[in-house]
Amino acid sequence: MSPRRNRPRGGGRSARRDGEADGRYGIEHTDDWRGEEWVVRQISGQSAAKHYRCPGCDQEIPPGVPHVVAWQRDGRVDDRRHWHRACWNARDRRSARLQRSRQAPRY
């Protein structure tokens, strides 16, 4: 008797559809926000190697935490911002009130 097969037959992954954002990491899609077009990319925890500061909650995103990178379509590379996923999804419900102390690091 042969051992049980744990993988479905067919030899591999399903076909990837271009331009479709289904939550996979590294695939870009566009979002309209405040009348502007934003490019959004999902970053996996393995790819996140630095500390970032989320503009939505002003908290640190430590290395190894999956998050979202967003920038305006017409913007520069320096304008990319790293957001927590929940903060990006709630960006319309959040205010722009940052309560950072004078001694807090700015990055």
C-alpha cells in the first residue's frame, strides 16, 4: 500500500491573476483615498527588517511584523509610509492629532 498523498494532484500552485489584490504579500494594488490614488503593498513579517513609525497611530512597527506600505501614485520614493494593517483600514476614522512628546524619536 502506498502512503497517503497530502497535496492535491495537479502539480502546484493555482494560476495567479494579474492586477488582482487578494492579500498576497508583495503584490501592489491601488486605492482611492481623499480623492487621490495610492499604491498599497502588503509586507510580510519576514520582509520587515527595520523599525518604522505608523502614521495612523504614531506607534512603532517592530521588525518581523507584517504591515502595509502606501504611497501616492504620483509621489516620490521618500513619500512611502509604513502602516499597521488595522491603521490603514481605519484611516478614515482616525484623526490627524499626533501627541508626540518633545523627546520622542521621529522616524
